[in-house]
Amino acid sequence: MLECIRSSRAGTSIDILVIPESRKEGLEYDKTRKRLKIRIAEPAVKGKANKAALKKFNNLLGECVIVSGRLSRKKTILVKGKSIEEVAQILEKGGFY
């Protein structure tokens, strides 16, 4: 899972894949794409899917922003002010490894 997590100056970057309009919401690691996959119920219309995904990550990891891929399912988010070790530990406790 550490392939999708990188350290940056402002915190930690995570490569994610957003799956909108999912019947079952959840978070898992996609080994093939080397991204953290998040399933959300909201549609990819007028930024609803992005807002929902960010809300989930904010609740789990703290302050997060999308730094690339705003119009794509493949995105990179930045977890502000957290080290790669802190983020990995939170995700590990959540059972995402």
C-alpha cells in the first residue's frame, strides 16, 4: 500500500481512485492500480463526488485537499501537516492494508 503514499513539503500525498455512485461505500487498496480506492454514493456531477470523497478523508486523516485530478477518477490528495508514518498508521488501524 505504501506505493500510493508519498511525503511532500506540506504533508503527505496519496494517490486515490474515486468510484462514484456506489451502492456500498468503503475504502480499500487497489493493488493493480496502486491507488487507494474509495467508493462513494454521490454521483460525479458538479463536484459532488469530490466533496464526498474529501469529507471522508478529512474525517479519517485530518485536513485534505485535491492537488491533481479534479476532473478524473484518478486523483492525488494532500493530507496537510501529517507525516507519511502518521498517515500509514491511521490507514493501518482502519484495516486498509
